[in-house]
Amino acid sequence: MRNQTVAFIMAGRRQRGRRWILVTALLAVLACLLCGAMLLLGSTVYPVKDVIRALSGEPIKGVSFAVNTIRLPRMLAGVFAGFAFGLAGSTFQTMLRNPLANPNVIGITSGSSAAAVFCITVLHTSRAVVSLASVIAGLVTVTVIYLLSKRKPFSVGRLILVGIGIQAMLDAIISYLLLVGAQQDIPAALRWLTGSLNGAQMHELPPLVITVLIFAPVVIVLGKHLSLLELGEQSATSLGVDTDKTRIALILSAVCMIALATATTGPIAFVSFLSGPIAKRLAGVGFSFSNVIPVGLVGVNLVLAADLIGQFAFEVRYPVGIMTGILGAPYLIFLLIQMNRKGDL
């Protein structure tokens, strides 16, 4: 009987492993196809061989500038920002055991946005200063939220409520700055607030790329601890997890990624909100280091697909943030209705 139970458990684990590998591979292939489409498509559609030659450094009239200066930075910004948004959002949702607990809802992106709008409309600073200010503001915001909600025992509901309150205050500040700002500054601020890959430049990407390459592995390594935190404070502690240190490491990693992504592309709506639930539904749960990698790939696919749709599906080109907002708003309403029916609200 015992051998049969062990065999049944191992068979289930192998099945989950095969599903995880298949879904991750398919998401990676889809991401590669979307990256190719980002490089090939534009006002002029270039042949694959010309794009490859341009990427290899061969000068080709018209193609080299369009691919290396415009399309490649846009594609890389979408890849790394999408991965960062997706991974950070899922980290918060899993760690705090609530699908509403993502950076968009609990005020972290609002902190970065308020700083950016202040720099654009009041200080009239350069884009580099705007990015730096948004990163610092994101870190300060999450620190304030954590300190205001830090009591024993740790309460997820308290942290979410404090975050929602901070977000409301920051959104009011943003509205005030837009109201009193000079007319010539408003379009730039609104473009930044919408979330867009337009104007991405190669020299602006290294901070985002380095941040993702440093902190994404941290979240992957802590993936098992993250899954245990989902069981609750007492259960995780009884299983040997240092909840305070693990939570701080995860929050710091997620906030750094979300802040740099927001600084680079603006707050692309709902990517951090949608990536985790989609990855969990596709890849399942309970294998290896959870769904950390699929979540990041879902974020990449959402951003790239939404940007392509916004560029080419309509007569007018729309920023990527508008397209992800169209996808995410109905899901948020559905989630709120579902949680209300279950009595979670």
C-alpha cells in the first residue's frame, strides 16, 4: 500500500513536471516569435535576411537605422519590462496570498508615477532624472507601506489596505500636478503615465536589464520559500522558513524590478496583475520552483503582443498600456465579483 502511494505521488509529480516544461517551452517559443515580429514589422516590413544582416552590424540603407535604433530597443524594453512586471506582480500575489496584492493596486507604481510627473511638470528634468526619481520613489513608497503595516502578527489585509490608502493619496497628487502643470508638459506626463514602449533608447536599457538579471534569479532561488509563504505565516515558520528575511528579500527584489521597469516604460497597466493567474492556469502548481519562469514569460508575451496590436490592429496607433488596460479591466471586475461571492471581500 505504501509503495502504491509513493508511486502515485511520483507519477503526479512527473506529470506536473512535463506540463511545466511543455508550457514554459511554448511560452518561450511564442516570446521569440513576437520578438521577431517586433523587429520585422513597422511602417516598412523588412525581409528576415535583411534584419539579420542589420543585427550583425552590416550597414544596410534604411534597414540598419530602423532595426538597430528604433525596433531593437523597443523590443528589448518590452521583453525585460514585461518579465519584470510579471515576476514582481506574481511575487506579491503569492507572498501575500491575495490576487489583488500587486504593485498596481497597493501603490508602488503610483509612487514611481507621482515622482515622474513631478519631475516632468514642475522640475522639467531630463528623462534620466525622471527615471532615477521614479526608482527612488518606488523604493520609498514600499518602505512606507511596509513600516505602516508592520505589526505582529503580520497581516496581509492590513498591508493591502495601507497600500490602497497610499495609492489613493498618490493618485490625488498626480491629478493635482496634471491640473496645475503647464500645458506643454501635460502630453509628456500623460504618455509616461499610460505606459509605452515608444521612444525606448538603447542607452537607457542597461539599468533595467542588469536589475532583472540580478533579482530574477533571487526570486527563482527563493521560489520554494515563496510557495511556503503562501501557506501562511505559521505554516511557513513551522517548515523552517525565516519569514521576515525571506519576505524582505522578495519585496526588495520585486520592488527593484518594478521600479526600474516603470522608470523605463512607464506603468504598463495590468501586466503584473494578469501574469500570475495566467501562468498558474497554464502551467499548474506544485512543481520545482513554482511558476516563476512561466510568469515572467507570460509578462513578456503580454507586453509584446499588446504593443503589436496597438501598433497595427487599428488605424490609430495606441500605447501598449492602453491595450493591456483593455485586457486587464474586465478580469479585475470578474475577480472582484468572484471574490465577493466567496466572501473574500
